[in-house]
Amino acid sequence: MRLLLGVTGGIAAYKAADLTSLAIKAGFEVRVIMTDSARAFVGPLTFEALSGNPVFSQVLETGGDSEGASAIRHISWARWPDVVCLAPLTQSTLARLAVGLADDALLTVVHAVRPEVPILLAPAMNTQMWDHPTTQRNLRWLQETGRYQIVEPVSKRLACGEVGVGGLADPQEILSQIQRALPG
Ligand SMILES: Cc1cc2nc3c(=O)[nH]c(=O)nc-3n(C[C@H](O)[C@H](O)[C@H](O)COP(=O)(O)O)c2cc1C
């Protein structure tokens, strides 16, 4: 089974390394796409070492990948997975997803994924960002499309010091939901 993991620029980005490792142990092949912000939190080398695959970040970068130098990389990556998970998903990428922007590698690939491939969203953010009306509206809208499954954030003491909803779900729980989302 092929898992495409999208990592965005939140403090919980390091937990995506755990998720990668857990998924590999569970028998998944994993490829990782990172936003530019995510790369400020965790180095791509971590994900390359854990997954054994190159990390994709720049849609307009020249040069090939395993599909060859001539491949349109965002399309070849979009055709690859059996399941997609964005974890952690920032408030900003969630908002851009909700309006259908494809202005980075992650969102370009996500919009090109085949419709039968499940896409899970595991948001993580400060409680005020989570409670913000636009965030809640964006989540409702994404759920209503029927295209996305939400892995709910947890309530805990957050990195910003506040106690409330917005913590990334436990990586093991995210993996369980990924496994349940797989067809057949
Ligand atoms: C230390 C630090 C921690 C952050 N943590 C989060 C977070 O957990 N969730 C979030 O939505 N944004 C967080 N941000 C803000 C994002 O990094 C910022 O909105 C960024 O533009 C997101 O880019 P991306 O969605 O393209 O990855 C944090 C910023 C900093 C400096």
C-alpha cells in the first residue's frame, strides 16, 4: 500500500516523522511532500531517510525522479498513492485547500489525485486558529464535498502554552484511520 504524506509548517511537523516510521513498519511504502514552511521545522533528509524516497517540494523544479526526467512530477506523484494524508495540516494550507488553490507542490498534487483515493486531513494549530470562523467554515466545506476525511485534533496543552483543541492526533491514531480509509 502506498501512502502519500503531506507535511505542512506547524510545530507538530516532527510528529510526521513518527507517522512515517509507523507507516513503514505497518508495511506501507511512503512518499513525502513538504511545504516550504514545513522544511523550516524538519529537514527533508529526515523523511528521505525514513521513507527511502526523495521528498518533493518544488513544483517548478527541473530534474527527474523515479519516473524519469521527462515526467510531469506533480502528475506522476498524484497517480502514485493508494491513500493520502496531510499531517500536520496548518490553518493556512487548510484554507488554501478549501478555496482550491494549487500554489505549491502539495496542493497541486492533492488536486490531481484520482477521486477514488481517500484523502485524510489531520489539522493541528493553536486553539484560536482552530475556533476561528473561517477555519470552521473551511472544515465544514471540505467535509461536505465528501472528498476529505478529517482526523480530529485533540485537546491538550499546546506548544503555545494554551490548553485547548488543536493538538495533532496521535500518529498511531492517524495511521489507524489511514488503514480504515483504504478501500477493500
Ligand atoms: C514556531 C511556529 C509554530 C507554528 N505552528 C503552527 C501550527 O501548529 N499550526 C498552524 O496552522 N500554523 C503554525 N504556524 C504558522 C505557519 O507556519 C504559517 O502559517 C505558515 O505560513 C504555514 O505554511 P504552510 O501551510 O504552507 O506550511 C507556526 C509558526 C511558527 C513560527
